[in-house]
Amino acid sequence: MIKSPCTGHCKVRDGCCTGCYRTVQEISNWRYMSEKEKREVCFKVCHRQSSMQDMRDKGISNGSEE
């Protein structure tokens, strides 16, 4: 059973949670997803997290900084 990647630090920005890096749709559909779909989401989450970290490291902003 694949555990939810939720970190409990939810804040949605640009349609994606800044805590777990899932989209709003992925969050709302999580309980209905198959194990395969959850693995796919987890793969996407890892990619999004890496991409966001790379942008922060390079000082690139998406224009929605507070």
C-alpha cells in the first residue's frame, strides 16, 4: 500500500501543493487511485520537487513569491 505523500504543510500555489508537490486534482483523487496510479503520482512528485529545488537554487522565481 502506497502512503500519501502529504506532509501536513499544505499551501496550494499555482495549482500545486508546496508541501507534497501534488496537484489539487491528484490530492482529491488520491483515495480513489490504483496502486499503479499512486506510484505514477509519486514519480511526478519527485520530479516536481527536484525542479522546484533547482529553480530555488538558481534564484528563479515563478512570479508568485510572497
